[in-house]
Amino acid sequence: MAEGWRGYAGEGGLILNLIKAMSIKKVAPRHRSVFVEAIYAQNVAFEEDRFSPEALLAALSQADRKQVASNYDMLASKKSYPIRNGILSGNCSSSMLDYFPELERWMFVELYALAGNKLLHSIAAKFMEDPYEYRRGWPDITMWKDDEIRFVEVKTPGDNMRTSQKIIINEFVKPLGLNYWLAEIQMA
């Protein structure tokens, strides 16, 4: 990115997967392709993956750089692992990168270091209230430089704010004081 800015362009992919990496002390292979909203809503296939809301937020509060990096490695892994659910069994090699191929380890580590447990806990606690609603509408770009994090929504001519984007602004940006920018593309 220009002028020393670093970040990720992919709506909520980075922040939501970082929250997932922080919310589970040690991510299991079966978590690699499970979306964070399913974990937070307890809408998961395996009983052992039904973490209580308190446990998710407690793990997130206690997460450190080592946990974030280690869990990123597991989430991004494509190593095959066995699955068993009732009478069904087989192998799986899916990962977070199947859905968010541009995510990289340094993004998790740097955003975690800059945002910190307190802000990410505040975002996760609000997210937990309605995970399926709050998974949509995140700004297009999450970027940072020095001590500043920006959330940037990009609009082209004729592109209007969607309801889900307005919800994110009203439920997260304003109450949490997130640094939100609207970038409007002008056609020459």
C-alpha cells in the first residue's frame, strides 16, 4: 500500500478471522473452514465446538501474539485431516484460505498488535449479539500505519451504502470510535 500503509482489502475477512484465531485457545483442524459467525452462534457440526459465549470472549481477552500466529498457521494449513461425524468419515483439507486466499500471517500479527485485546474484545462482544447479521457490511479495506487503524469503504459512481454497511457503522464504528473512511471513486 502507498505511503507506508499496510493492510487487507477484503471486507471483514481479516478482522473476523483474527477474532476467530483469538477466540479459541488452540484452533483444531476442523475449525479451519468454519466461519466465525457459526462458532459464535454455536451453529457447528461437532458438539466439542460449541463454545460458550463466555469461553470465547475469555480466550480472546487472554490471547497473545503467539496464540494469534499459531492459530493463523492452523487456519491457513491445507494439511489433510480425518473427519468423523456419526456414520460419516473421510478426510478434509479445506482451510480459511479457500475463502480468504489473500490473508497472510503478518496481517493477523500486526493488526492484533495494533488493535489490542481490549478493542478486539469490544468488537467480538458486539458481534456475538447477532453473528449472522454482523458478518456483512464490513468496510472494503482494513489498513494501518504507525498507531492508526483505518476502516475504508470504497464506493464507485452509482454505488450506494447498503443496509448492512449502515448497520456496521451504527453498531460498531460509532459506538466503538473506529476510524472509518469513505473513499468515493471519481471518474474522469
